[in-house]
Amino acid sequence: MAIRNIRQFGDPVLRKECKPIAEVTPRIRTLAEDMIETMYESNGVGLAAPQVGILKQMVVMDVGDGPLVLINPVILETSGEQTGQEGCLSYPGKAADVTRPMHVKCKYYDLDMNEVIVEADELFARCICHELDHLHGVLYTDHVTGPVYDTNNEEEE
Ligand code: ZN
């Protein structure tokens, strides 16, 4: 495993559309392991492949229940609303209040390419929305109407 360089806001790679993954090759597995290690190293709760410069539809996250790898994730349904602080590993030291759905139903594939449907709430739902946005070139600041402020919060996405 290896720590990868996290691309920062302003890097054009963060604005590109990611391609679906057709097959989990050894290279994809290594990417997943590296992304998890990079996320932990940075005290993040989520990381998307374009943040390490790879335009593929994969995100990793850990909202407290261990690491998860989501391949080709799609949001099927959302409901409710939550407004809270959100940051991004590609924009360290900054955060803003973002409104997201309170509940999200998401379909993805795991590293064995098994289809998984997950129902997520609260931080997990927020994290899914944030990371999936990255796969389509969207950043959390695109959703922000209020100020972006400085923070020392360690739970950055
Ligand atoms: Zn992010």
C-alpha cells in the first residue's frame, strides 16, 4: 500500500467525469488499498478516485464502521434533509454548511463485483452524496450558499 498525493481544489482533474469500472483488476485493488490508506493518513471519512488523479468511479469511506469500497455507485433514492458542516480533503482547513438528504439509498459494487444496496442516514448519507459528487466533477462548495470558513475539524471528507 502507498499514500497517494491528494489533488487540491483548482486542479482540473477534480472537474472531470469519471468512467465506470468494468472489471476489478489487481490495479484497481491496489488503488482501493492506497485510497483507504491515504484517507486514514489524512483523517478523512471519505475519498474519491479523482482526488488521487484517477478518473474512475470508485470511492472509499469509513464513517466509523470500518472501510468501505464503493465501485460504480449510484444514488437510487433520497429523502429528508440535513444541514451541517462539511469539508473536503482536497480543500484542507476549510469547511462550510451544506444541506444534504438525511437518507440515501445507494447501489454499488464491491471489490468482488457483487451488487450491494445500502440505506444510509446522517453522516453516512452525507458522505455518500459528497463522494459521489466527486465522480461527476462536483465539489461541495458548489452547493454552498453561506461562507466557507476555516476549521480545525479532523473529520474532513
Ligand atoms: Zn471531497
